[in-house]
Amino acid sequence: MTEQLYYEDVAVGSEIPPLVKQPTTRQLVMWAGASGDYNPIHYDKDLAQSRGLPGVIVPGQLAGSFLGQLITGWIGEKGRLRKLSCSYKGMNLPGEALTCGGRVSQKYIEQGEHCVECNLWVENEKGEKTVTGMATVVLPPRGSAAS
Amino acid sequence: MAENPLSIDGMKAKIGEEGEPRVYEIEKGMILRFVQAIDDPNPLWQDEEYARKSQYGGIIAPPTLIPIIGFERILQQVSQSIPQGTLLHGATELECYQPVRPGESVTVTTKIANIRERQGKMGKMTFITFENTYKNQRQELVARCRQMVIGY
């Protein structure tokens, strides 16, 4: 896995290295089975179109889980995700490349915990932010966890 | 959560009331299927040997697995209230307190926090916010999650 991230390594404005995902219809089916979310707009194209949608759409929580992957991969094994909020603002279509990104908005020490807040987003190929979110993570400080 | 279908007005009458808790068994295979669906290679979720040496001492579920625990009941309830309707997901707000591990059982308690209705492009749209509380088998609070679902 990647190197451990420490509290001292990030500053307000630091960017999280982006993660590009390209969900396929197969992945949507896998997600439906794994999550138990059988909302038909995620696998039945005819039904989705009859409801005025462009086709099957990527479930919000799958896109949200891409943001989860981004942030947990970034903070490393010793980091802890405390809060993650996502607003599903636009529709993502399978086959489109989705770029998951984030930026540090605040860092502070609270009750001895080294907290970092980030703004997160999922951007489609047109550059539209279809999901926006926020995360609060706790990172280890350098020197404290040398073992 | 009520097992009988409720109308939107019936759901409004239940705002703030806790539904029947439901227990979910967390299994390694369930976690693996979930991370394969996301295509997340993080070894903490799937590599026993790596995870054993981590601060957790074993595999844990990725945090975004928590909001899907019991989510199908929310969808079912809303779809029964809006027959023939279309459901969209509006937002998820997750707060994590403890990791979830394979072999644990998680009890989910759901209540309706708020219902708003407004006229949109697609006719009347209903925005329903649910609040879920997750506890493990030791009765420790594992997470809380607010889910907003839109029906029209």
C-alpha cells in the first residue's frame, strides 16, 4: 500500500491525488448485488428511459464509495475516517470517466486528535461536479507512532 | 420500520419514531463482494495478513459499507409510499465511531427525520430524510447515517 500520511504532511489547500473511475454496466450489476440496492433505474435501461432518464445511472452510493476509496487510500492504514457526507447533485452514466478529487479545507487538533477536513467531489468528463462532499479524518502525527 | 405500506401522510405521522431494529450479520464474503463492486484494492478490506499487522488486527469493512446496511428497507418503504414512482438518492451523511469487522452483527435502527414536498419539473417531489443508528453486538455505537431519498 502507499506510504502513511501524517498530519504534518498536509496543509490547508493541499490536494488529494485524484482517482479516476470508469464504472461499467457490469460494475452497476455487481454493486446492486453487493449493496442490495435494486432500484431498477440502475440496471433496467428501458425503465430508466421511460422515467425520463438518459439511461441507467450510476448509484449515488457507488460514486460515494469511490470518494470513500479516495479518502481511505489517501489517509493510509493509520488514518481514520470520522465523517463522510455526499450530495448526489447530478447523474453519472456508465462508461463515463469520473474523476474523484479533494482538497484540505481545515486542520486542527481537538481533544488530542489531529483532524483534517476536506472538500471532495466527483467530476464527469464535462467537468461538472456531479457529487460534492466533505470528509473529516484523523491522522497520526509524526513521531508519536514510531512503532 | 413498519412492515405495512404507509402513504406519505402515514410516514409523516411517524416522523421521529424509531422503527423496529433489524440485525445484519457482517461476513467476510459480503465485504469482499462490496469492495470488488467498488474495485477498491485497499488491503485493509481484503488481505488478512496485511490487516492482521495493522492497528485493527484484522480485516475491517470499508466505511462506505455501513450506509448500505439496511438501505434496502428504506428504498422499499419509499417505493411502497409512492407506487409507480421513481426514486433517486439525494444525500448521505455518515459518522463513524468504530470499525465494522467480519463476524460482527450490526443492529440498525431507523427513523424518519424529515419529509418535504415541493413541485418540481417532474411533478410533486418528496424529499425524505432517514436517520439510521448502527450498534454492534456489544451494544457499542458503530455509526450514524442520514440518508435523503427523493421520490416522484
